[in-house]
Amino acid sequence: MEFRGGAPTRHRFAIIGFPWDFGASLGRPGARHGPEEIRRSAAWNLNRIRQDRVWDVEGGRIVDLSAVEISDRGDVPISAHDTEATFGRVQAQVAEALAEQQLPIVLGGDHSISLPPIRALAAVRERVGIVQLDAHLDLVDFDPRQGSFSQSSQIRRALELPQMDARRLIQVGLRGLNYPEMHDFCRAQGITQLTAAEALDAGAEAVAERCLTVAGADGAAIYLTLDIDALDPASAPGAGAHEHGGLTPRFVSALIRRLAPTVEAFDIAEVNPLFDVHGMTANLASKLIWDLILARV
């Protein structure tokens, strides 16, 4: 998915595919096919652009895209036998995008894909905060079935970075059951958490303000990560691990649009075409990416 307007570029975006699901040790594999399907769906909206302009129906405005550049850097080469080598390539791609003043948009892949772009952002910013839209905590330190690195532990590993502070992590959309020791860890670390029900009751505007306050504390760079299972399975059946009672597309769209101007890197994870229904999850993911792009213009 690529686009270049006719005017000098002011808004730059880099699409980076990360077709990796070797971290899906408990969830369903298949998210490696996510980048291809998300791109296919996202590219459809390019047909709606006329003379570098598009009508953002939900935003209620005609958006001038003449100063927008969307570059697709393709998929990062995968070494299935070497996680660190693969993750190093992703980190390098994201670092290059940041150096070129592009907003990295990383397409997963299972949710372990978040760590390399977070590392890349941390390498160039003194402080980092994370907004995590997710049904699950992803804070496992070690599990005999998963080891110390998987789709369940990438946020725990991110918290170990010197630029991170757990008090600048906010998790939105949580639900279901979890390990009792996780309750104690989250409280001790000062992690801010909103269940899906709490977030929906509060509304997107109030939740966005909370996210900006928590993740952006002390002038931190904000990293936004979206696990598609943050949304209810009725809207996102093609996810790695379903939890009923999730967020709605309308809520997540409004939240992303509100956060977009301050976000410095973004990923979307766990879109699994093998379990999707008529491509509706990939379509939803692509819509949310366009929400992010349009809200920054």
C-alpha cells in the first residue's frame, strides 16, 4: 500500500510488514498472513482518492492528502530459527523510518512483534510510554510452555528497557481470567488498566485523555500497540485468542483518531486470516490504520 501526494511532503508514514507468528505458543498460529491481507484491504481505499483529496465521512471533512507520503517497505525477512536476528532486522527498519521522519506502522504477526519497534523508539527517545489496546496483559515473565519470550511476554520485556517505566503503561480493553500473581505484579508496578467494560462506559474521549496523561507523562514518546483481540470477536473473528465482551470498532476508531497526533510509532497485531470470516478482521484493521493516517493530516 503506497501513496504519494503531489505537494512537498509533510506527513510521512512507513508500512512495515512483520509476518511472524512463532511467538504464538498458546494462541492460534496464522497471524503471519496478516500483513498481506491487511495491505490488500487497505489498498482498496486508495481508489477513493481523487486529485489528492478524499472524503473522510466519519471525520466530517474533505482531507487534503497532497502532502502525504505512505511508503511500503515490504515484509521484513524472517529467520524462523533465529528470533533475535529477525527482530534485529525489524528494529533496524523501524529505526530507519524514524530517522527519515516517517511514522512506523508495523503489521503483524502475533503480538510478540511489538518489542522490536518499541526498542527502536526507545533508542532515540529518553522516555517511552505505551498505550496497549488488548484483551490480555502480555506480562508473563516466564512460563514452562512459552519460555521468557512469546506473544504473552513482549510487554514484560519492554518494561525492562531503561527508557520505560511501568507507570507509563496503560492497558485498555482487558477482560477474562488471569493468573493471581499478575494482579499483584500490576498493582506493585503501578500499571494503569481499564477493562473493556470500564473503557466503553467512560467513552473514547475520556479514555484518550487518560492514555495521553499516563503514557505521555514526563514528556515520554507514546507507542501505540493494538492487539486485534481488544475488539469483541463479533467484530474481529480473525484473532489469535478470543475473549468475549470486547471493545467496539466505533470506540477503537474514535480512540485511535484522538491519540493519532501524538503517537510516534504504531503496530497492529494478531490479525489471523486463517480464522477470519470474509476478511472482516483484516478490513477492520485496515480501517483503523486509515483512521490513524487521516487523523494526523
